[in-house]
Amino acid sequence: MTGFDTGFDHILNWRLLAGSHPFPGPDGGTCINEAALVAAGLPYRAIRSSDDCPPCFSRPLGAYALGLNDAMPDGERHRLMAFVLRLSGSADAPPVEAERTAFLARESIRRLLPPLLARAGLHGRAAACADAADLAAALAAARSAAWHGGARAEAAAGRRAWVAGALAAAVARTATAALRAADDPRCAAEIAEGAAPFAPGTWARAVDILDAALLIGRRAPDIDRVAARDRLDAARALAHA
């Protein structure tokens, strides 16, 4: 096994936790952005929002990653460790950050909403979201989905059809979050959070969206994986001291 593999495989054993933690957290864990700080050798700081990230972190990418980190179940959160070396140094010019924000919103609507809508029987709305050619079309499709979900939830409540009503309410709530994602990338993660209980594979698709967004604009510089491993190990050792 090469040094590259040894370092990275070891990094994947770091434990990610929801929320921010006194450093280092229980079992040496942190959220994804805090782990990225430690791995890059930057001074630790508690990160409760993307505004807490250092300037070298892309704000939209950090916000989306943090939203996924806090929403994912413990059994899924490990997927984010693949990005621990890719956040520090990803900040770019405002037009690029705006492009990333638009991408996260559009692709979350196109890829995460349709399975939820199809599960609720809103196949036409699902197709409209999946086929959206740009952000404006995606937002229009999400707005229609939110309206139809709300109407179905209200009708189900009148019939006391609680299961159908819960699904329709999830559609309305998740599609409404999608409308805010154009301004707040963390709301794109709320789309994943709303869809995941009803649509298997949501978290894997959400992580794929983050992977693609990281290919837009400036890439994080290479961080020596062995050095990153050693920094994380030192933090874990401190937690048990």
C-alpha cells in the first residue's frame, strides 16, 4: 500500500459528529469543516455556520457540507470524510461562489426532489424538476411542487389520511426549502434532509452534488495526507489525554 493510500485510509477513520464541539470533541470527533481545519494545519475554531469558516474556505461549499454534516444520520455521515482535504483553499471570486450556489440549488432540485415527488404520486412535478434546464426553471418547478404538496396535505388532513398527509407535508416543506436554496446553500442540504426518509439513496446523491460543486472554480491545493493524518491523530490523542 502506498503512503497516499495509508494516509487517506487512516483519515477516513476520523469520526464526524453533528454540530460544533469543544475541540477535540468526544472520541476525537468534529464536524466536517472543523476536521478540514485540523487536517490542513489551520488554527482550530468552532464552526456553527459557514461564516465561522476561515476566508480560504468557499462559503457556499462550506455551508452545504455543514448542512449535510448536521442532517445526516450517524451511519451516513462518514461519506463526508472524502472531502476533508478539499475544503481548505477552495474559496474563489464572488462570481464563482455565485455559480457554486446556483449549482447546489439547481442540482439539489433536479436530483433530490424528484424521487420524493414520485413517491408522493406527483410524477409530473417530479419530471419538471428533473428536466429543469437552468436555475429559474428549477425554482419554478419547486414552487409548483410546494403548492401541490401543500394542497395534498390539506386534503389528506380533511380525510384524516395521516400517512398520505405526512408525505405530502414533507413534499411541501422540502420544496419550500428548495426555493430558499438559491440564496442559502445550507437550504440545499435541507432538500436532502427532507427527501432522505422517503427516498433511498438521497444521501449518496447529495454527496455526489458536493463532489461536482467542488470541481467548479478554484480547487483546494494538495494537502500532504500523511501530515493530515498525523494532525488528526494528535487531536484524537488529546481528546483521550
